[in-house]
Amino acid sequence: MIHMKDMKIQPDGSFEDIPFGEGALKHKEIIKTALEYSRPEWFIVEWEGFGSCDSFEAAEKSIVNLKNMLK
């Protein structure tokens, strides 16, 4: 399993929870490395719901973004 999360870094240095694949972390490279070295069966995407996005909207965006990165 690979546990993933994304965030946006605000100008004041704080973090905002945003849908997976739309933030500052380089997930394409992380996924590539994970597939090469550990061959995970599951990617777990965390969403705490502290951002400005609705939880269902965040889940939908995160799924689409993860599927696109796995292509």
C-alpha cells in the first residue's frame, strides 16, 4: 500500500488540504518509484476535508488525478 496526500503551500507557509494531484507534491515521480521498487496493490489517498473543496468533489477529483497518473 502507498498512502498519499496532497497540499498547497500558502504564501504564509501554512498548508491547505486540496484534492490529490493538484498540489505541491511530485506524485508522478513518487508513483513511478513506488511501482518500480515496491509494486503496491493499493494507493490510499487521504483527504482530511480541511480545504475549501467539498469532500465528494475532492474524492472525485482525486480519483481522476490518480487514474491519470497511473496511465
